[in-house]
Amino acid sequence: MENKSKFMFRAIELSIQSAKTSGGPFGCVIVKNNKIIAEGFNQVTSNNDPTAHAEIVAIRNACQNQNNFFLKDCDLYSTCEPCPMCLSAIYWAHIENIYYANTRLDAKNIDFDDSFIYSEINKNINSRKIKMYQMHRDEALEAFKIWEKKNDKIKY
């Protein structure tokens, strides 16, 4: 069996196990040098954590396993097209490739609908459902000024 299929089938296995127990029907593996370095499955309800999507859990595990916040030269295999939050985390982690099985429409058909979030992101900040209020910018800029001048900062 081709390795890409093997990795996706492992993610699917995780999603099925999760769906049969206390998690949502999503699984993910992260691969580096043709080897699984981390796995994750949806733990939103089991951990009372809205960010505990399979991809986020796998990214957290991979970063711990690699002792690095960059996952350069890694591929991610997810049982579903990543939601906006997961996609952002994938970009922040610098993952090279995403392989997915189900689409966002497939997810929407079982009540995992991210279309509202996608539409909110494109709106003007003052037109979003959740109101945003800026305050104390001048005081908060102090941390940015310190960071900007810091010689030993680790960029990410």
C-alpha cells in the first residue's frame, strides 16, 4: 500500500474510534520523513475545549515530540478539510502539505458547518457578529516596542 494511503487510513481509523467513543468524527496524523510523528483525534467534548480539533491536537503533539514550534518538512493527513482555525494553525506551524478525505460540505451535512466563520473572516471588522472594541493601544504597544528592540528574540 502506498504510504500516503497508509497515513490517511490511520487518520480514518482514529476518526472512527473517536466517533464511537466521546469525540467527534475527526482524525489526523502528522508525518515527517515518511514516519508518523504525531496523531490526534477530536477531543472538543471530552476535554471541554473548543480548540481540541483533531488537527490542533496532532499539531500540539507533533510540536512536543519534535521539541519545535515549526513543523517544517511535515505533512498533515486529516479526515476532513481543515476548518478555518485548523487551517490557520497549519500555516503557523509551517506544515508543507495537507492531505484530506471529507470536504467541508460533507462536514456541513452532519452539522459541522464552518461557512459562517468563513463569511465572518471576510467581513469588515465592524460588521462581524461578535463585536470587537479596541482599547489601551498606546499602553499595549509598550510590549511591541520591547520585542522590536530585543536582540535574543526567537521569531515565529
